[in-house]
Amino acid sequence: MPKIDPPTPNAIGNDEIFDAHVGGKLSVALQAPLDTKRALSIAYTPGVAQVSRAIAADRTLAARYTWANRLVAVVSDGSAVLGLGDIGPAASLPVMEGKCALFKQFAGLDAIPIVLDTKDPDEIVETLIRLRPTFGAVNLEDISAPRCFEIERRVIEAMDCPVMHDDQHGTAIVVLAALMGATKLLGRDMSSVRVVVSGAGAAGVACTNLLMAMGVSDITVLDSRGILQAGRTDMNSVKADLAQRTNPDGRTGGLIQALDGADVFLGLSGGVVPEECIATMAPDGIVFALSNPDPEIHPEIAAKYAAVVATGRSDFPNQINNVLAFPGVFRGALDAGARQITEKMMVAAAEAIYSVASDDLALDRIVPSPLDLRVVEAVAAAVAFASDTAG
């Protein structure tokens, strides 16, 4: 498939991109000026010693008198960055800085990028445990599967603060919201659609699990070797578990067999989907080709056969982007003092995203714009409420 370039009016030159990243995208801002001796003596020595003594006597005071309680650590080992793959921690840092900038811009949360020069799950988990007094939540990012599943599980178990691997759950939340919008627009019952998920990595597994939790029972998942099904012996434990819970018709083969008559295609693999496969889908189909920067199929080609088409790119309609989810999810969790981000909170986030778009759904607007400031407020409120009502 040829590389998909943005439409000419939105083209961005290399010079503009690199100039915007000179010196990084983040800085530390002061809450109050330090322009007098009095201000200096309050912010630092000797005044700061009083605050430190108070926290030493009562650790809970750190939540009030430091930024840690509202600080998100954006953590990566650089092993699965965007569509670039294993590019290492240094090369991943611009992405993590960007993530932190989005936290600040959309949710008003401070965030710091932490890139780790190790891929060892034990070392990653141990490092975060040791750093725990520094931050109030952990956003895991761009960690390759299947290690990401173990790392997230172990960090959640070890921490008393919100933890979420955004590549898994942020994607799943926005995909669920988009499917709510698309099926509502088309007058379909979401639980009755047949879904094909191309990609059994972090996002594919999480999307499948969340869709199933919402009642979508007919899901077929593929990896690079074909349909996940119980007869295969070349799957890791995560895929083997997924194979036991999906593919109710017992399909075998590859994308051709999976897509025949399907209602929904969800692309999360970075692979290429031939036009002739999309042509075999059921009428009024839904295509979410989310690989970045090159969708699995060009949206204009997919639109010849599908009623609703979405990508992960901002230069085509219906951008399914994690920024619709993670700022509000973390702010809501921190507002509520939640210790975990639960499935109930993720569903609440998806419903909130859908609610913002629901009044004026259209074929080219099944989710709100990432720049719609109503989204983070709605998501944060819904997540906080779901946390408070968890039981």
C-alpha cells in the first residue's frame, strides 16, 4: 500500500516540525514568583524545612503541600513507539514529552516523562515502586506486548495509585465510544454486530476485552499468522486465552475468511488490508483503520464499501485518538482519590465521550474533536462518579 500523505492544505514541513521540538516541549513553571528575599526564604530554606518536618510527621500532608498527588508519570521503555517499533528510550522521549504536554493542555495535570533504559519487567516494576513518592499516577506508554500486560498488572498490584497502560485502555475506551456512535447513527444494535479485530497486541487485546464486556459477543481476532482459534499451537498465553473467548463460529484462515460478511473492521496491526477484503463485508459496514501514520486501508477506498470510516489521523474525518480519553480518565481518577482505574471507570469514560458527540452525530462525526474542551470535563466527571460508586 502506498504511503498516505496528508492533504496538501494540512501539509507540515520538516523544518516546522523540528523547530517546534528544539529544546523539548516541556518546562517547569513556578506557582509564585521568587523575586524577593522573603519569597526565597519561604519557598526554600529556611521556610521549606517546616513543611518537610510536617510531612515527616504526617505523610498524608504531602498530598497538600507537594505536587506529587496531581503529578502523572508517563513511563516507557521505548519498545513499541507509535508505528516506529522498538526505537529505544532516548528516541521515545519526544513522544513522552508530547503526552505530558497533552495532560497539561487538556486536563490541567502536570506530568513528567520517564524513559527507562531497560526492557526487563522486574527492573521496570522495581524502578516505579522506588519512585512512587514522586508522583500520584502512572501512565504506561509504548511498551511492547506481551510484556506490557505483565508490567501493567504488576505495577497495579504494587501501587496505591491509578495506573493505566494507555496503548491498551485509552485506545479501547475511544474505540468503544466510536462504535457506540457509529452503531447509533446506523440504527444498529451494538451487541449484534460481528467485529473483526486485526492485531492481537496491546490495543487489540484491550479493545476486544472491553467490547466483550459491553456485550459484543461475535469478535474474530487476527495476528500476523491468521485468526486466533483454539486449534493453533503457536500462540502466547494472552492470545491463547483470547482464542478461547472469541471466534464463536470457529473460523480458520486469515483476513479473507474473517472479513467475509463482517459488520465491523477494527485495524490495530499496522498491516495492509486489500480493497477486495473490505468489499466482502456486510452492507453499511464500519471500518476503523487506526494504524498510524498509514491506515490499513485508505479511508477513501474503504468508503466505497463502508458506511462509516474512521482513522487515527487528524487530517481525515472521525479521528479515533487516545487524547479523547486519557486526560479525563486520569483527572477523574485523581479527583476521586481512586487507587485503581477499573473497567467500570473505562466504560464510563467511553459513554461520556459518546455523549458529547451524540447530539449531532454524522457519518463524519462519530466522536468529538480532540480539541473539544467539553470532552475532558465530561470524562473526568464520569470517571470520578464511577469510582465513587464502585462497590
